[in-house]
Amino acid sequence: MAHYLRSFGYAPYPPLSAGQAAALTRLLERYRRLRGEPVPETEVTAAVLGRPKTLGELNADEADRVAAHLVVHNLVYSTFPQALPQTPAPFARELDGLLADRELLERVIAAAGWDTGREFLPPPWGEPVSQG
């Protein structure tokens, strides 16, 4: 019932727990290692949420969305590097090639976990894809 109320703006999303915050930080650090360069957390959150926020400012729903994107980015770097652009791109544009290849996108989402699909697949399988 709480999710239903939150979806209409009647109940607040819960804040991040310490464990969720630590897991999100680990995902971001792994992304930075795989990419080989520092990427500001505000660049990542702006690409996913449409506005820059620090990880500490995220509520649980926003953190889930950011985590889904980081999981997919990390998986692409480690397992599907052919989906990456030839020249380094900003976080928001890094997966353009993947999003244009539905078959590869489905393989990546299957490997990342279908719960990430709501961020990348168009309705009815997911929510509208936003590209920051």
C-alpha cells in the first residue's frame, strides 16, 4: 500500500539505509575503476535522475534507479565492451550504442537482472527510457 501511496505523492520515500548507501558507493567505485577515470557522483545522478544530487541526498527509490544504471554500466565494461563507444563519452551518453541494439540490450539486462529492465526497456516492460 505504501508504494501505491508514494506513486501518487502521498507518502515519502524512505531514506537510504547505511547498507544501501555503502552498496551504492561500492557500485560507483567499481564503475570508476572499470572506466579508469574519476567520474563525479553528481554526473551519474544527473544522467539518471535529471538533476545532480550527491549519493547522500538520494532517497531509496532514487538510489535503486542509480544502482540499476551503475550495474548495467559496470556489466557493459566488464562483459560487453563492444557496446561502448570508441571514444570515451559522458556517463549519460555512454550506453547510446547499447540502447540502439535491442538484442544486445536484452542480453545485458538478462545478465544484470531483469529488475534493471524498468530503467532501460520501453513500456510495457519498463518505464519510459529517460536519457538525462
